Amino acid sequence: MKKKIILYFVLIIFLIIFLVPVYVLMVTSLKGFEEVSLASMWNLPKGLNFQSFISAFDKLKGNFLNSLYLTIPATVISALLGSWNGYILSKWKFRGSDIIFTLILFGMFIPYQSILIPLVLVLRSIGLYGSIPGLIVTHVIYGIPIVTLIFRNYYAGVQDEIVEASKIDGSNIFGTYFHIMLRIAIPAFVVAIVWQFTSIWNEYLFAYVLTHNPRVQPITVALANLAGSEYVEWNVQMAGALIITIPPLLIYIFLGRYFIKGLLAGSVKG
Amino acid sequence: MANVILKNLTKKFDDVVAVNNMNSTVEDKAFVVLVGPSGCGKTTVLRTIAGLEEATEGDIYIGDRLVNDIAPKDRDIAMVFQNYALYPHFNVYDNMAFGLRLRRIPKLEINRMVHEAAKILKIEDLLKRKPKQLSGGQRQRVALGRAIVRDPKVFLMDEPLSNLDAKLRVQMRTEIAKLHQRLNATIIYVTHDQTEAMTMADKIIIMKDGIVQQTGGPQEVYDHPNNMFVAGFMGSPAMNFLDAAITDRMILKGGMFELNTADRIKKIIKDNNLIGKEIVLGIRPEDLEDSNFVQNIPANSTINANVEVTEPMGSEIYVYVDIEGILITARVNPKSKCRSGEKASLCVDIDKMHLFDKDTEKSYI
């Protein structure tokens, strides 16, 4: 009993530390511009003022859509690519496939910063620099290691006999993928989609480096640019930050159930 | 015609020889069981026939057609896997219909075929269920259904019953045997369970270390095993082996026993010139009986030894006795009074002894 009290005490302390920035974010976003000051930053707002949300949304809505145009295709493409890679690397092993898998995994350890210059040069030479398709390509490629890992591990848990049964039933390598493997991988798709959606949506560096025209910039870059050089409208800035969190939050809320389901179902033992 | 012929079949995985120069014929409509301990290559043979593995050397004919370079789907075979390998996202109907759809059979025809197969296997009320809603026995029926619905020439079954509990296994054993009669198809069945082999097969192929040890009917391999491996593998409890020397008067002499020989055995001894030689004597447990239950015990046909353990089975008692440090099993009358720790006298059926060469382990005939 005593142990439990101590445990909860410690947990609550950490929870408070964790929630402090969220608290500041929320109270500030509900204040008017004149109400915001360092002295009163911990105070609750005098009334509910949604003006800052309206103003933030107005400034960011184009970039919000840009982010959707970027994140949705990039997530879908990389999840599909990952499932195909994972399927081949786990169920159609060939000489050297394990080495290729290891090499693909190394891609996870390449820091974003180190490839910026070659990335810009490559995108420029294929005419995708400064555009959303360019960002999509970048994120799809950068996501290959993690999604391949997710799907390969998932498919490694699927009995090889299912693939063999399908071969005898008359499928080829593609048929088995489309009819069987693609459809039994919902738990892996949920994991890959949650992961990719969140990281692409929140990504800043590539977006900042690869897009300069405000009309194609994703929302993360636009949010940073909201802060002018002379003064910062903190209430609008905070409201913008809250708006940004909505899509990943929705993904968690809707896919989270399947996520848990997938984890509980565990193996796909026929 | 759907016989299966294996000619000089060899399969190597890197340096490991899984199947070594196998020559076998599976006759049309036969039920052939490949049996052996794990790692003996029996599953590899089956997978090579299915086309899931490529033969390193040798030829495979299915129905007089050389199939070495033919894809699994075009070999006109169906396979039943040990772990069922049902498609988890399809319901039972779709699991069975999948192969037919890929073969572009008309919808109505598929419907008729699936229902017919489901009727044979009594799974008609399960057609809408997903595999995970089925019990082990039901899943195995669906796996069988998926095989029979395509009406293939040859069924390949890879330990289909080993994931079932003991009672269900016995039940499905009979069902598969009935299915074989009903379908009139060729079945090649892999198992490590010699009981399954004995009860179901028309012909048994016994393998060890990638090499065929013996091929023959169940009773034939049981009564006349080629070597000590087959003798020990087929039959449960296993055959007992004792070292013995053959005296000038054709008596088998061990450290603790002297046994007379019947005329059949005397002929074997003469034919093979065994007088004065050391051999291995094989006696099946059922050929050893508590002497109290044998009338007219012939001279020199009993072994006296200490009883280590007794296992009453109801219909019989397994008595384990110690002979020269080797534990020997006897299946004796259930009324036997043998007790562990006491001496017992066991009578040997001297006509049913097996003699083996000590070095080659081959059977003398």
C-alpha cells in the first residue's frame, strides 16, 4: 500500500511536469493579445477569447491543406512500399536478402542534416525542388527503413505455409501479395500509418529547406514564420500550435482502437 | 492415372543432404505414408513433390508427366499443412473458393463445388465463419476441404493430425481413411507417428537420414523389418534388442538367458552360416508373456529377470525388466502378478524372433 502511494506520488509529479507546457499553451491561446505578458503567463484567461484561433486558422489554413497534401500521399505510399518490401524480405528470401535488409535498416541512422545538400541538388535536377511532390518523394524514401522494418517483422510472424498454400492454390508472387499478405497486415498498416503520419506531419527541417514559397510550405514552417521579427503574437502562435496537433491526434483516436486490437490479436494464426 | 514416381531424387540444402537418391513409386489411388523420425527428410520429399522445393537431382513424375520444372499450381496437387495454413482474413467459404477463383471457374460452379466439399466434411454450417472462430478439428476439416474442393490428382498431407488432441486425432484418422475411399484419389501422407502409418497406409515408406529404409505394406514391414531401425521404429512399444551368441546346437545364448530356436529360425541360421557368431536378437513386446499364463512352455524358452516397472494399461500390462542392464518391455496378461522389485519369468515366442547382424544392423532372412 505504502509502495503504491509513493509510486503514484512520483507519477503525479512527472505528469505535472509534463503538462505544464500544455497548460501554458492552452491558457495563452485563449487570451487576447493585450492580456499576454510574461508576468501573467501562469494566470488563467479572464474570459474565453477564441479570436486567436480564428486569426491563426485564417493565417495557416492554406499551409494546413499543404500539410495534408504532403502527409496523406507520403504516408500511404510509404506504407504500401513498406508492406511490399516486408513481404519480399520475409517470404521470398533470396541470396543476400538479409544483407539488403540490414543495409536498408542503416538508413534509419542517417541524420537528416547530413544529406541536405545532396538532397537539394538531386531534387533540383529532377525538377521537384521547392514543391510538395519533392517533399513527398523525400519523406517516402526517408521512411523506407522504418516501414520496411515494421512490415518485415509483422510478416515474419505469419506462417510461411500460408504463402505456400496460396502458391499451390494458383497465386504468383503478386497475387499472394494482393489477395493475402496485403489484407492480413492491418495491424502493421496501423503502426506504419500512425508512425509515418505523425513524423511527416511534424517534420520541420526538410520542409524548411525544400520549400521557400509560402504558398507551398507545410504548416510547421508556416507556424514558425508566424512569429514576426519585431513582435510575436503569442496567443495566435499558441493557437496555431494547438491547431497543428489536431490531425495526428485524430489519427491516434481513430486508429488507436485498431492499434490495440492488432496488438491483442497478436499472431495471425489461421 | 495419377501415380507418382520419384527417380533418383536427391535434395541438398547447402551441404546437408535431406533426401538421398530416393526411388519410389506411389501407385494410382494408393494411400502411401512416409514415416520416420524428425529430420529424416520425409517432409522435404513431400515439399519437393509439391514443387515448393526444387529437386537437386532426380526426376519427379506425376501421372506420367515429368513435373520438375512445372509450378506447384500446375501440378494438379493439393496440400494439407500441419498448421492448417488457412487464410485468416477469408471465411471458410472463401478459403475453399480461393483456388477455384484463381482458376477462373464460373461462380455458380464454384458455389456447387464448395458446398459439395463442405457436405463431405460436414462443415456446411461453418462456411461463413473466419478461421479464428473455429476449433482445431474444424480448422483441419476446412484445410482438407480446401484440398478436396479442387479435385486434384494427388493429395499431399504433411502431418495433418499432429496439432490435434489425442482423441480427435484418432477420430480424424478414420475420417481421412474414409475420405480416401470416397474420393478414390492418390494420397501421400507424411507423419512421424508409426500408429498413423500402420492404421492408414496401403504402403509405408520408412525413412531415416534421407534414405529410404524399407517400403512395403503395414503388416509386411511390421513382420519382416529390413533392419534394426525399421524394427525399432514400427510398433509400440518398440521391439527389444538383446545381444546373443549362437551355439553349435543353435541355441541363442546371452548373459542371462539361453533360448531354443524354432525351425524357421534354424533355417535362417543355416542359410546365413551364423553358427558360433554374435548377433542381435529382436523380440517384440507382445512375443513376451508372463510364464504363468503360458501352457506347455517349450524347453529353453524363458527369461528370468528383475522387474523394474509395471504399467497396467487395462487390457494388458507393460512389464519392464532388466536384462544385462537393458530395459526390456513385455506385454503380458492383465492378470499377471508381476511386481516391480521382484523376479519374473517371461516366456519367449521362439518362432517370432528376429535376428540382426551386429555390425550392419540388417535383418537376416
